[in-house]
Amino acid sequence: MINLLNKKSYLKTNFNSILAVVTGNENDEQTIRIAHQLINKSQNSNIYIIYVIKVDRHLPLDASVPLSTPRGEEILTGIESMILH
């Protein structure tokens, strides 16, 4: 992960929308913290958070991956509770 916190030019920019990708590892909290610092808080701004489920190459892209879906929901719920508290 690029350490954007040390890049002062990024912190001077306010974005109206940010897409943050979480993976369920220790970098998620820092990812959300950076997104929150970069978002324009004076406007109606959005941070979109996604968790991408990896699908094996031999499966179609729209294949059902029932074991991965609960993990993704758990990660997103954890991120949501982190943001709200």
C-alpha cells in the first residue's frame, strides 16, 4: 500500500467520491482512515467500500461462491461498525 499520509499534496485535495477496497487484513483500517481524510467533508460526499470475492479461473465470473459471501459480509459489517463508532 502506498503511504499517502506522507504525500502532503494528496491531503490538500478533497474528493467527492472514493472507492476503497477492503480485503479482510490488517490494512483495512488504514485504508478507511485514508479515505476518510481525503473525502470532502463539506459536500455530500461518499466513500464506497467493496470486498472483492476471488473466483477461481476455471469458474465463470458469475459463479456462486457460497463460502466466500458470508466472509465478505462479515468484513463489510466490521468496517461499517468501525466507521459508525
